[in-house]
Amino acid sequence: MSATKTLDIVVRALAEQAGVSAADVDTAKPLSAIPGIESVKALRAITDIEDECGVVIPDDFLFETATVNELAEFVASLEREGTSV
């Protein structure tokens, strides 16, 4: 999957869980900067991302991620490595 498609999936999942439009998700900012996001919603978004991309994201990675872009890059690296569900 392309890095752009992976970023689109990450942004869409986060936006859906936060209840905002994808345009409201600034990919250069931390996940916590997404309007309406809270930890439970972020974890649901991670589950959605895992399901759609066929990867397993370590539980602690969400809290180590600095930006939406970094999360998308990590997911893309898991896809490349074949780290699947």
C-alpha cells in the first residue's frame, strides 16, 4: 500500500473517531491536537487502522507517537515488513 493511502487511512480513522472532518486533522501535529480526540477514541482509531491495514500496532506506540504523520509512517513500515494480523 502506498504511503499516501496509509496516511489517508490513518487520518480518516482518527477523524471518524474524533467526530471531525479529515480536513481538521493536522498531520504535522500530535494526535492529542485533533479536536475531540481522547484516549479511548484514539485507541478505537488504532483498532480501525489495524483492521484496515492488516497490521498490529504495539499498545505503547500510540503514546510514543509525536505526530499523525509519524503514526502513518510507522503503519506503512509495518505493512512493508509484513507485520500482519
